[in-house]
Amino acid sequence: MLVMLGVDRLDMIKGIPQKILAFEKFLEENPNWRDKVVLLQIAVPTRTDVPEYQKLTSQVHEIVGRINGRFGSLTAVPIHHLDRSLDFHALCALYAVTDVALVTSLRDGMNLVSYEFVACQEAKKGVLILSEFAGAAQSLGAGAILVNPWNITEVAASIAQALNMSAEEREKRHQHNFHHVTKHTAQEWAEMFVSELNDTVVEAQLRTSKEPPELPQNDAVERYLRSGNRLLILGFNSTLTEPVDTSGNRSDQIREKNPNLHPELKEHLTALCNDKKTTIVVLSGSKSEVLDKNFAEYDMWLAAENGMFLHHTKGDWMTTMPEHLNMEWVDSLKHVFEYFTERTPRSEFEIRTTSLVWNYKYADVEFGRLQARDMLQHLWTGPISNASVDVVQGSRSVEVRPVGVTKGAAIDRILGEIVHNKSMTTPIDYVLCVGHFLGKDEDVYTFFEPELPSDANMAKCKPIDAPKLPTEKKAPSKLPATKSGPKSSQTKTPKPSPAPDKRTVNNHSSGSSWRASPEKVKEKEKMAWSVLDLKGDNYFSCAVGRKRTSARYLLGSSDDVVSFLSRLAKGT
């Protein structure tokens, strides 16, 4: 005898009459199953003093009695109906022996019964029939049989499908749902919630904070000249590129798709790169081939796709990506991005190795915003509802990337590789970080904010013992430079990284191949503090063309960046 189970409050929205009527139709159409299956319906009474609920109880009892009288026998009845609750252990045991769970809610915010059933089915691997009007359908729909509970014929057919389903298909469907239930736990939800809450606090602070002052160029140049080991981190788009008119000129859109280095910058950039005391890193969201095209002739470091790929212009590309980065969500998002690109004139989308980007910079302003809002609703209620990804909104763009992929999260790995490669013998004592970065990537500014550690045992800044540095970290694996850019295997979604600790320079993001064991943490912290000897007055973070920013200073445009870098190169 196979067991079908329904567990609901005796409430109008739970669709109990519809469920029982569908079971009756199934018995009518499948007489061979009448003595082989039983429906056990647990109906927990609620609001028993309300007339409408009393009528519902009478209606359910009447339907159950009629069906049992019609299809029952001296030894068995097709429906066992209980007007009471069960204790937790009895309910779990019942879930475990059930072959088919039937959830036919007419409207339901979530419906935890479906989750409980899946969690208890590791051995049995039963089938879940789930109402498409339950919130759980968004997360368990991949493995469940989704039904419209108002369609009695459809539900009856789904019961037949579930009872006749092969063991192989039952296993496959169960694995989809069991993976979701065991992965998306309350603990992970809490971590995600706290992470999003922290982001919201930062965004609120940016909205209410005063606009930063303009970059004090005289002071920045003077301190640059007095320093002994300088690090310049420069963005690319809207920072080092030639100015682009966004008023709607088609030629500018083509130029934006293929951004070029500002023509007045080349001479000054060459001078800065040739300075032995200066290390330059171009940190961009662009693909590796775009950076190679613009910077191959310079002696500098290039960090593509938000720092996930890195190389020196005289070497090969390597990946700094976390080892198990899950990119399985990309295929399900492509059609959404294609759809909105087609319906939004003069918009475009780009597929990168670690993200998808939709840009409506040259579309009609109001129409583009409406389309972006519609796209976000599509994304959150569909393809990415269960994916560990971040949706990053720019002023005229929407980007989807894995959780934890930011420029700030990658900077410690980039720094380590540079120090290892250059065999630095003196600590970095001057940092300039300039860029037109998205809000999610502005953690690169706060990463370098100098703040003395409160722990008295923290190692003091001191010169680097160069031979020891290479053994302190695991170098990223090298990748060949290809036309389509670097590739890496992705198999598992990392958990969201905690907010960076400003008191330590080496920010170990979750999932990073650099992540140290607990006994190594103090040793790595000492190494990190020996790499940087940065005083507050020698750190200049500067946002380009963004007034709401966590950077210390502002520059108006890429022309202003060129002017300032020329002063650094000339020492004036």
C-alpha cells in the first residue's frame, strides 16, 4: 500500500477540498489503484469559533465520507482524515514513509510542509506535488510536480504521474530539492541577511554623508615624491579612457564598447611605469583582451574582471578566482539579458567570465530606467532567486556576479602576487587608488584605510624579509592568454564573504585559495603588516565622477585624472 500525505491547517487557502476532489477523480480514472494507495490528510483545526471555518470543516467531512463510502471496502478506505495535529517526531516519521506528498494551497506565502517533507525523504525519495501558488514553488519547483490546484483534472493526472514515476526520475527530482533544502539553511539565510544589512548601512551612510572634497593635488604630489615605494591602483573605464559623450551619439556608443586609453595619457603613463619606485595596477571590470589591447606596451600590472584575472604585461595571465566559483547560473540568465537588450533600443549586454552586464547608457533615460526596474523584478523572482549572486546596479547598467566578487575582495591576492613577483625589500608607504567604481566595488577604497590594530600583540610595520614572502601564500595558477580571455573551472558557490576588517591588510575572503588555517592567521597578519607601512596622510583614495562615494576625495572626469597623473610623472 502506497501512502499519499497532506498536512495542512484547516483553512480556506490550503485547498483541502480541491485536493480531496482531485484524489476522487484519480480513483475514478484509475480503478487499478483503488486498493493500492491511501491518502492520509492531517487537517489541524484553526479558528473553530468562526462560522466560515465551521462550514469548511463540515464540507471536508462530507466529501471524505462520500469518497470513502464510494470507494471503500470492509478492509480499507481510500482516505484517512484526522482533525488534529501530530507531535514533531510522529510527523517526521510520517514524512519519512510517505511516497507522495500533496500540497494544493490556493495561496501560500511559503509552505514549510514541502520543505519538511523533502528533508525527511533522504531514504525514501518520494515525490512532491506542489501548488504553483505556494511560495515554495520558486525554490522547489525544479524537483516537484507543479500543479494548479483549481484544475482538478490536472492534479488527478499529476497524482497518476507521481505514483507511476520511475525510481530514476524520483531520485533525480529528489536530489534537486534535497540539495536546495540542505544548502539554503537558516544559518546561510542569516549570513546573507547580515551581509545585505551591512551593505545597506554602508549605502545609507553614503547617501547621508557629505560630498568628499576635491583631491588636494599639491599635497598628493609632494607626498608621492617623498615616498620610497609607491602603489598606484587605477580604474580604466571613465578613469583612463578618452571622454565619451552620453547624449546619444551612435559613434560614441561604438567607441564605448571598445574603450581606448586617453590619448594625452600615454607619455605620462610611460614615465610613471619606468619609475622603479612606482608599481602601477590597472584594476577593471573589463575583459583581459581589452586591457591587453590598451596597456601591452607599458611595464605594469593588469587586473581584469574585477581582479579575478591578473598578469604583468611581460608575463602570462593567471587567475585569482576562488577555487570553487559556481557559474552555473549564467545560462539561465542569458535569455533574460538578451530579451531586455532586444526590447531596449541602443542597449547591449556583455558576457564575461565571472559576470553578465547589461548596459543601457545610450538608451532613452526614462525608458532605460523602466526596463532596468522590470529586469530586476524578472531576475529576483526567477533565474537568480536561489543563486548565490550579487546584482550590482550602476547608474545606467545592471551586472550579475557571484557573491564575494569585488575589487576589494581581490586586492589582497593581487598585492601578494605583486610583492612575491617583485621581491620587494621595502614596505609600500604611498598608495593612490583612483577609479570610477560601482558602489559594490568601493570596498577597494576602504581596504587601504590605515587604522592601527587594537591588539597589542599585532606585529609592527617593518621592512620585508623578501625570501620569506613567497612561502607565505599560494600563488594563483597560470592561465594561457586566449582570444576569449582566461577561463577557470567553476563547480560550487562560495558563501558570502564577511565585511573586510579594516585593522588587517590581508583580507581573506571566503572561498579564496589563500584562506589560512586558524594557526596560520597570526603569521599571515604579520606578513600583511610588513608589506604596507602606510600612514593616513600617504593614502589617497579618489572617486572619478561619483559624488556618493566612500573614497576620501573626488576628481571630475578622466581629463582631471590625466592632468593629475601628468603632475606625478613630472614631479610638479
